[in-house]
Amino acid sequence: MKTLEKTIRYRASAIDQLPETDRRLAERAQAACDGAWAPYSGFRVGAAALLDNGAVVAGNNQESEVFPAGLCAERVVIFSVLSQYSGRKILKMAIAAWHDGAFTDTPVTSCGICVQSLVDLEKRQGEPIAILFTGNRQTIAVERAADLLPFTFSLA
Ligand SMILES: [Zn+2]
């Protein structure tokens, strides 16, 4: 038996230290929190995706009284892009969350289903999707969603 190790590399920084393009994408994710419908969790989540044509597609979580019929912000954006921007690739996605009357100070990370969905899309589009989790004080960035799920499910 062997003991092996997988490591990931990520960047942590204050939101105001981000490169301009990342800061703008983070602001789009924050702005998208406004449209969330989250009366049950109280977490208004916004996501913004930068596409390979320069467009930004934003979305937010939509909860349902019929749990778990709602959808997280990340998958709202993924499916919006896939259905409305056929052939385009997502290069980067920023995620932000609003809770208790303010944006969270620390980043809120994606749930496992969203991470799996992002990894699936990376495989499908043949390009990594950089992920930027943003908080008001701190951000976390990885170069590819697969870094968040080292033992991702795969049929092949
Ligand atoms: Zn999710």
C-alpha cells in the first residue's frame, strides 16, 4: 500500500489587490446577488462568467419552496451560457455572496454539485475555467475548477 498526495495551488488576496479584469468580474458577481431569490437560506449568491468572446454572463441562486427544486448561481450561469451562447467557452467565473445585510467578508465556496458541473464543462469545452471566490476582505482563486475536486467523478 502506498500513501499518495495531491496538492492544489491557489491564490489568496484582498479584493482590491486583484487585477482589474478580475476585480470587474468580482463586482459583476456581487451585483448579481441583487437578483437572487433566497428566502430560505438567506444567502444571496451571484456568479459572473467571462466568455472567450469577452462577454460576461451573470446569474444568481433561485430557491424554491419545493426543495431542492432551486438552483445555485453557478449552475444558473453555466446553463445560461450553454443555452444562449452555443460554442462559446467560459474562461473564468467569479462568485460572491450576500448574507445578513452585507457581502461576506470571506469567500463562500461552491457546493459539490456546482464544482462537478464546472469540471464537466471544463472537459466538454477543452479549456480550464478559472474560479474566483470573492469576499469583501479576501478572495481565493484557482486556475481550473478541477483543482477543487481532485477525485472528480468521470464515466471514462
Ligand atoms: Zn451549488
